[in-house]
Amino acid sequence: MKRIMIDASLCTGCLNCTMECMNSHRESNVIYDLDAVDPENPPRNMIYQRNSRYYPVFCRNCSEPDCVNACMSGALVKDMETGLVLYDETVCAKCFMCVMACRYGHPRPAAGLKKVIRCDFCRDTQEKEPQCVKACPVKAIYMQEVKK
């Protein structure tokens, strides 16, 4: 099973990963008409800056995910086959316990508190790896095979 890994020491804060994430979750795939502040299409990752360093925040698909353990409705489940944490918006109670429980600060409420925003590993695309990984020019974001 593969996971997204991050080497924060390499991150330059270019936001290519964020823009590609947003672009891959909309109908148009032309990045030139992407609205970077569209509340209906938020990025599934975040890059925070503190002092002169950047800190990318991505879903770790933890072995024992706190978000899944905190989810009362069953909207978050750990797929033991792929190792991914999957989200089903249709059964989400919008209690945001997952947001409060995640030790990495990854999931967050969407604008208008209608759903939880979290990485979906670009699993609805035909790509072999998430778009954020492909977009990182310095390879601060990369894929790594991990043991189950």
C-alpha cells in the first residue's frame, strides 16, 4: 500500500500541490480558469508558513486513524486493502469530530459547514498517483510503499 509522504525541509511554499489538488476536483481540467478562492472547490491539502518555513499538511492515512475512531456516523472508514481512509459524505453527520480528533490537522469543515474536506488520494481519477505528488517541483511530496 502506498502513502503520501512529506519532506517539509524541501517545501518552498510554491502551492503547486494545492492548485493541482483544486484543479483535479472540478469538471474543467484547464488550470488557467481555476478560481483559487472558490469556496465550493477547496484544496484537500494545506501549506502553512511559520517564520520562513513551510509545513505541508496532508492526510497520513494512519494505521490507526484518530479521525475514523472519532467518526460516530461511519462516514470515515479505513480500507484495509488499500490502507486509505475513505469518506462517504452521504452518511456524514457533520459533527466534525474527525476534524477535532486528527493529530495532523488534516480534515476541516467545508465552507458553509456542509461537509468535511479531506484528501481522497485522487482515487476518482485515472492517474496512478495523486496530482499533488505529480505537481511538486522539488519532490517534497512523494509516494512511498509502506507495510500493511
